[in-house]
Amino acid sequence: MSTVSTWRQRRQASRTRRALERALFRAPGPGLRDELLTIANGR
């Protein structure tokens, strides 16, 4: 695996993690938070 592809994977993982954190923060209730975590853990 090249350095560039490793860097891209890390960038994508970081973006995904930040998006999940934003979604969890904005979730109106614990049910939706649980759904988001379930979906995220399924990846």
C-alpha cells in the first residue's frame, strides 16, 4: 500500500468519525443515537 493511499484512508476515517460525532451531538433523542451507533458499528 502506498503512502498516499494510506493517507487517504486515514483522512476518510477521520471525516467519517467527525461526521458521526456531529450526528450524535445533533440527535434529538437516545433512540436515534442508538441507531446511529448501530449503523456505525456495522461498518
